[in-house]
Amino acid sequence: MALLAPLQNCSGGDPAVNEDAATARDYCRYMTERHDVVLGAGLAGLTAAYTLQQAGEGDWLVLERESEPGGHARTVEVDGYLFDFGPHILFTNDTAMETLIRDLLGENMRAQERQAFIYHAAHDLYTRFPFQAHLYGLPVELVRECLVELVRAVEAGARNGLAPTNYEEWMRAMFGTAIAERLMIPYARKIWTVEPSTMEFSWIERRVPTPDIDRIVTGALTDDVAQVGATANFWYPWEGGIASLGRALAERVTGIEVGRDMTAVDLPRRVLRLADGDEVPFERLVFTLPLCFLPRWFDDLPAEVEDACAGLQYQGIFNVNLGIGRADLSDKHWVYFYEDAFPYHRLSFPGSFSPRNVPAGKGSISTEVAYSRHRPLERDRMVERTVESLRAARILGAEDEIELVHAEEIIPAYVIYDLSHGRNVATIRAWLEEQRIWTAGRFGEWQYFNMDHSMKSGKATAEAILAAHPR
């Protein structure tokens, strides 16, 4: 819809200021009728709107601040290089989500077996991910220590049961002190920016592979062991980067308005105020924006809700993306770095996900640096430190030409599951429900959601709305 008429025309102004009076009348209806609105056109918001519209509720508006839909599942193209807004892969164990993803991508979906590794600078070698299932190749004494401590942890669990109270205790109880201290705890500190002893572990499922004893022992004795974990096999688009998924979904949703930044929610009037001065009256609202920023948008929040918002913790990701004048950079998809010498906790090779992510004869690298109020970002030196460490790890050679440097900040990126997480989220969402506002997605539910989780969340929210308001 073209929004051409000034707001005052809806209250007696002269619609003739517009060349098209019909457009002015449409605008007045838009500004005075109540709408059902989805805030945010990420995967959760788009899936919610799609589910609602498929059920016959075609009048939902989707308001998106950015210039295109997709949320964090976006891709930027710079001089022929494609970089995702933070590396993404697709995988799911939900049949409905798999069906939807396959339907959306069609022939643009490339199935792959994971090639993920861990770099150990102290030993100048790589082992397969996850560490605990692939000890083979590490120094024998280190492997022996890991296995002995694993057996002790199993024995302790058999005697006393497993009763960890935080993430660090969970790692020690599940894998033993050696595996926990050698890699898992240092890596956790690096990615989460906080001590794992201050985190709970309800989010572990599908995120930290938990192979059985037989698999761990086999992986210590030989490299010939099947991969474990939810990402062992994954999908990625052939063309267009991960943004292809959001674009395909957005094509099926009507009423998407991009460049529409919401600045306030006027609850007494049930009106959304936008940055361009427009107001959108709403009836039902699906909220997919970050819960931590609620005080920016809602006046007069109850004190307990405001306190809960202030208690929510998150980290950001600073991506340093490099275009390299060489195609054969690596046969790996991504590599984990847990040692302090490396500023990033993970890097990936976009050309390994799809050769169409890079110009012919070229390669690229995308690194991820986690930061938060607990560990501020050193922006000024991050590119320099990244290049230095890539050369130290011999991922880049002295002769490699860096043709492109592109930096991107994602904030918030991941939810930090501190020990107050569950209580704070429950307080906020309960209050929003009282206001007849539904939440969905990674930041609307404030959970560690992958793309399929976010889509499933949007679908579930839409189904809850349909159940509460049957036609």
C-alpha cells in the first residue's frame, strides 16, 4: 500500500493534496482501522503470518525495520562475495519444519555432510568436532587423561547420580574433568563471554553432542568413526546464501512492510508508533523483537517486568569477513578455536557451503567474535588481530592476497542462559500475555533457537492465536 496522505487528512484535512484521492481514503482507513500485526519479519514472524494467512486470516500486517525480510537469516553480497549475517546452516528433527523448508527451497537446497574441526594451536593439529568423540590424533598422554577422567565421572554418576546445578558442573559430570577443562570450559568462556558456572543448561539439547562411552572410546582409538550430533548432516542453499530461505517464505506472505521501524507501543490506545510518524492501531499483536529492549518501547512497565528485562543477558557477534584471491582455502565447513591466542571462537568458509558464495577462482573466510558487557569488543584492532591469527594458524599464507574486508555486528546475537534466565523470561512473557500480546522467535521467546526452532515457534504462536480466536 502506498502511504501518501499526511495524518491530518484522516481528521478533516483536504485529501486533494494527494494526486489520487482514493489513495488518501485507503490511507485513512489504514490509519484508523485496527489491524492484526506481526512485529518483525524474521523467520518466526514470517512463519506466524504465513500460518495465519493459510488459515484464512489474510489481513495481518508484518512490520519490519530493515529494508528486507529475513531477520538474522540474511545475506550480504559485496563485490561478488556472499556472507551470511553470521554463518547459518539448516537442519531439523521436526517433520513439519523439514517439509516446509524443502518446499520453500526446492531445488535450491544442497544436502551436505558436516566437515567441522577443532584447531589445537598447542599441538598444531586439527581434530574433528565434537572434541569428546574425536580424541584420536592428540598426544597419547592427553587422550589417556581424558579417558581416565571420563571413567571417573561415569563411576561418580553411577554412585551418586547426576545433579549438576550449572553448566560447568554439567560438563564435568558428563565428560570428566580433563575433557571439560582442556576444551569445553575454555570454549564456553569464549563464546558466552561469562563463566559457565553462572549459566544453567536447559538449552543443551542438540547444541552440545553427548556421545556414549563406546563412541568416545572408539573416537580415541581411531579416526574411522561416524559423526555425531544434530549437525552431522545439514542443508544450505545453492544460490543466494541463507537469505534464500527468508525470501522464499516472504514471497508467500502478504502485507509485509519493510523500513517500518516501531518506536513505541501505546498500550492504552493499542497503537504502534513508527519512526516515520505513522501510527498503526492494532488488535492482536505478535511480538518477535528482543524482550530485553521492552523498556524502550513500553511506557510504565510494572517494576517487576522492568527488572526482569534488565536481568536478561545476551552477547553480540562481530563478524570479520574476508575475500581471498585463492579458491582452495580449505575442505572444511567450519573450525572451532578455544585458545586465547585467537580472537574468534569459530570461523567458516562460505565457499564450502556453496561454491556460488564466492566469485570464480576466489575464496572467503567468515570469523565470529563474541562480545558483551562482560567482555567488551576491541573493534579497533579486531581485523588486524584476525588476519594475524589466520596467518599464525596457516589458514592464510604469506602470499595470500586479501581482496576484501567486510565487518558486521550482530547485537543481540545469542541469549545467555544465566541462572535467572527462566524466572525473568517467565515474568516478562506472562505480562505480555496479559496484554494480549503473543511472543515468538529467538528474541521474542528469549531462547537459543536455530532457524527451524524459530519457524516452529512462529507456527506454534499462530496456532495458539487461531485456537484462542476461532473464526
